[in-house]
Amino acid sequence: MPTFQYRALQSDGRISEGNLDAGSRPEAMRLLEQRGLRPVKVAEGVSKGGKKRASSGATAPQGSEKGGFSLRPAKVTSAELENFTRLLSSLLAAGVPLSRALVILCKEASTPIAGEKWKEIHGLVVDGMSLANAMARSPDTFPKVYTAMVEAGEAGGFLDVVLAQIADFQTREKDLRSKVLTAMIYPCILLLLALVVLTVLLVFFIPKFQKVFSSVHGSLPLITEIIIGASNLLRNYGLLVLGAIALGGFLLRTWFLSADGRRVWEGFTLRAPVVGPLSARFAMARFCRMLGTLIGADVPLVQALNVSRRSIGNQILVDAVSKSIEQVQQGGRLGQSLAECRTLFSGSVMEMISVAEESGRLDTELVRIANVTESELDRNLKTAVALAEPLMLFLIAGFIGFIFIGMLLPIFSLQDHIK
């Protein structure tokens, strides 16, 4: 008879672990329930004959091979995370306890890697950890903004509502990403073809023109010299140039992933002409919505501010809001303290927040500001995406025109010399 290793909850909430002999896993679970235990994990271990059997809770993932090679993804995809978030919100809204809801999601996971991650979250929650802290253990799966919003939902007692908002955020971001990618497909194809054409010109055709250019008395135009220098560099050191570009890209990506690099990149993004204002307004809308929802749930203002600032996503803006929180802790008013962060809050928004704070309807006004801002952002993003395609085409045309102008100028000089 096989032996099962179990982990279960006692009636007083403590964890009980041990071994149990049973004919099957369902029978082992029934025996635990008869003892007054609530099973958390039941896995088949070592049988009495001493032969180790495969655990039903740790079967080999689909797609794995004997050599350890696996075709499964390395981490949970965004689509799986969105599905998990929306289903968990629906289950909690229907009155299903959190632990049971996580068990259901473990069973309905679409991939083995997602199922393992949901089991890990369930185990941490059963051990007494909050859902936000359990998710914070897996930053590759749950971003900081995600865990901050979950923490807000747990603090205010409206976790199902927050999860639904997160799922809506994920859907909007996916739709925006899809629109941008769709709009950039055609320009990217043109850019790729342009690079191929330029490479052929620089490697094969421009060297033939050099013989003609050598007969021109006097110096060549600066544009032509630059193009000829690029041609010689690509023909003589092409592989080294590609290797240097690849190495530089890798080092740049590694630096951007660091804390200092990310801060520099976020600062550059905020100063960008079009992307900067859009990023700041999006962060402001998310901050206002989270803060208004928390205040409406009777969460203390300072605690609500500390949770909401983590939902901004940009560390520079987070630092600016942190200074405002310190002023609120010292007795300052919210509107006056946030007014120092001009990058995030405009003057009109500050006036609306100040008036709402004086009239006692801060929670509803913050949510209204978030709704209005998000509507404006949708229109601005549609305009930005529509302008991206012609802008890319203009840059490609300008780049190719630079090459041809550089080649034609010496020919005009040669014609004048012949005359």
C-alpha cells in the first residue's frame, strides 16, 4: 500500500504534516477529513516496499524530455496572468474563499508552469502570508504595480474589485500594445527592406563609384566622404561592427535593468516630447484611482498614499510623491503637498483636489479625475499611434535620400569639370 505525505490544516488553524497509508490519493484525502483535518497538499511518497513512486502532485510537465529539455515557457505569460486575475476576481466576488479559489485556479491552469506558480501562491497564503506578500515573492510574474494594487485591495477589504481593475488595466495595455504593433508592422517592414538596400549599395555599388570619384579634382563633399567611409567600414569590418552592435545592445539592456539605468531611462521618458506627458498622465490617473478607491473604503489617508504611490510605476514620480506624503504626515493638506510634483499633477488637477478635500468628497473627485484623464489618454494614444506610421516613413525616406544625394553631388562636380 502506498504512503502519502500530507500537509493539512487543523481546526485551530495550525499546520499538520505527516505520512498516511492509503490505497489511493482520494482515499487519503477522505481519511484526513475523517480526522478533522483539511488537506492542503497530499503527495504520494515512498511505498512500504521501499520503492519511490512518482508524486501525483509533482508529475513531469508536459513537453519535457529525458535529458531535462522542456518546451514549456520559462515563465507565466501575460495572457495567463490576465486570465488568473479575472477568474480570481470573479470567484472572490461570488463569495468563494481565497484559499479555495486558488485551488480551483491551480486545477484550471492552462500550462504546467502556471499551475506550479498558482500552487506556490496558494501554499504561501495557507501558511498565513497575505496574498500581496505571496505575489511579491515572484516579481517576474507579478509586477510591483500589481502587488501594490493587491495590497490596497486587501487593506480596504475589496480585493475582488481591485483584481477586476487590474484585469481591466491588463486588457487596456494589451490592446494598446496590439494597436502599436499593428501600426508599426508596415513601417518596420519598409525599414528592414531599406536596410537591405542600403547594405547592398554600401557593399557592392558605392565601391564602383569610388573609381569615378577618384577622377574628380578637388575634395569630395562631406556627405559623400561620410558615405564612402561607411562603405569601407562595412566592407572591411562588417562582422566586427555587427559584434560590437550586439555587445553594445546587451550591455545597454543590462544597464537599463539596473536601478541607476532604470532611473535614467524613466527620467528620459518623462522629458520626451510626446511619450513623457502621456506617461505622466497615465501614472497620475492610476494614482488618483487607487487613492480615491482606498479613501472611499475608509483606509487612513497616509496608508492609502503609501500604497497608491507604489502603483505609479515610475521611480522618479514615486520619489516626488513620497516627499508629499511626508508633508501630509506632518499635518499638511493633501492638495498643497501634491502641488510640488508638477510633473505628475497639473495646476487644474491640484485645484480640483484642494476643493474636493475642503468639501469632504475627495474619494469621488479622485475617481472622477481618473476617469476623465483616462478618456483623454485614449484619444491622445490613438492620435500618437496614427502619427507613428507616417513619421517612420518620413525618416526612412530621409535616410535613403541622404544616400542618393551624397552619390549625386560628386557626379554634378564631375560634369562641371568635364565642361
